[in-house]
Amino acid sequence: AKDKKEEDERKSLYEIMETACAFFERELRMPDGASGLKYFTEKRGLSPETLKKFRLGFAPNNNALMAHLKAQGIDEKDMKELGLIAIPEDTSRRPHDFFRNRVMIPITNKQGKIIAFGGRVMEKIEPKYLNSPDTPIFNKRRNLYNLDKAREVAYKEKKLIICEGYMDVIAMDKYGIEYAVAPLGTALTEDQIQEAWKVVDEPTCCFDGDMAGKRAAIRSVDRVLPILKAGNSLKYVFLTGAKDPDEFLKAFGRDDFLKVISNTVPLKDLLWQKNTEDKPVSTPEQKALVEKNIKEEVAKIADETVRNYYAQDMQNKIYYELGKGSW
């Protein structure tokens, strides 16, 4: 009985999110949403088909969502629980829509149900992205954006690209690359990596070629090392000459992008790079420190067989690249 009650409550929460999504979609085509529509169609070059496929929308600035949901008989408590409105602690201030004057990107679970939203500003204001908080139906550390749509294609193509953000995924889809997903406002997590592994053995992490992209890649190395297992890893691609997939695709086209994406860097090379790049290795003591750090990293791998192979691989690199090779 308790399970049934929870299931019914959850079902009604999904229905509220669906109502909110339909509202944002409609608003995009209203006079208030003109700036949002312009952003998507002119700045991002998205077609009506792409807008429809990803159910993109617009959140106006006037608490219109709260009024719309109230008119449907939806309680403020549920709206707050789902992160659709904010209720200030200061009781002299009134509740207001959580997302205001942003283009809206719905986030779905693996079954395609709306569980959260990402809202993006159209000007240079921080934060650029505002994401739904965790709710009873949404955990940002566990879900991957677009996994429901990408899963089947990725499984068939045996390729899954993990990129940095929603708009990267949508840009790739626009060019017919339909097997991309993205984390949700956080660095890639262990849960998200394991979700990706259910689809392909070695997803490709596609990062921008700038310092922020490199830092994101290094963070993902820290996350994945402890959970590596036989057959499962991550591969890496860095886009140089462009800030993100959208810019790269615009500048160089789909064929060049696919070429770059197939030329991946294995995790072991990134682990080596992380511990040796810009590190002084001119004295035995400096070399010993690099070796010590690498060994400590390898020790984090829980799977004994994978750990042993990594230890062997790193030992060879230490010998040939730090040892006799550099004297």
C-alpha cells in the first residue's frame, strides 16, 4: 500500500512537470517569448523540428507559471518541491517562479518523462545556467541529459559522446549526431559514468580545448579511476580551434567533427599527462615524486586485474620516459 501511495504521488509529480513543460513550450511562441525564439533560431540556428524534438521553451519574467499551475489546482507545496517556484524564508516576500526570463531546456528520465529543467540566460549574466534543484523525481548526479533519446542510436552505433552541456548535445543532434549526452550542471559523476556504461563500454568524453575543458577532463579521471572494471573505461577528445561542439561544427562541418571524435586519447594517457605535464623531472628526487604520485593514483583502482595492468603500463612509461630515456 505504501509503495502504491508513493507511486501515485510520483505520478502526479510527473504530471505537474509535464504541465510546466507544455506551458514553457507555448510561451516560446508568445510575444513574451520572442527573445527566446530569436535566441534559439537565429543565434543557435535551430530548426522548428529541433525545437519540437527537445521541447524547448521560454520562462517569462512575471510569475506566469505559478499562476498557470494554480489555475490547474496545483498546490504551492508541490510546485516548490519540484523546484518550479521559490518560497522566500522572509515572509514579507511573496513566492515567485524559480525560472524567469530564460530559455528552457526540459530534462527527461530514461523513460522520457520530464523530471527537471535547465534554464539559460540569453545575455551575458551569471549564472548562465540555472538548473532545477534535486527533487523527489530528480537527482542531478544520477541522470544524463538526452539519454532517453540517445540510448538506442548509441547502442546501435556503439558510440556515446559525453559532452559538457545541453546546447552541445542539441547542436550535435542538429548535424545528425544523435548519440550525445551531458551531465546536469555538475562535473561528470560516478553514477553518470555507470549509466553511460550500460549503453557502451567506452564512452567518449568530448571537452572544449581550453583550460576549463582540460580541468573537466582531469576531474573525470579522478571520478572514473576507482570504478574502472574489465572492458569499461572512458576515452577523451579535446576540440581545438573552437570553444565547443557547436562552434566546431559551424566552422569545420560534420565530417571533420566525426574525424576528430574518432581520434581519441585513452584514459591511461590522460592519467600520465595529469601527473607529468608541467612537472619538473630534472633531478632524481623530482622523478621519484612523479612516480610516487602515479602509484598512488593507480592504487585507487578497485578492480585488481585492471589495477595490475595499469601499474605495469605506468611502470613501463616511468622507465622509458622518466628513467633512462631522459638522462
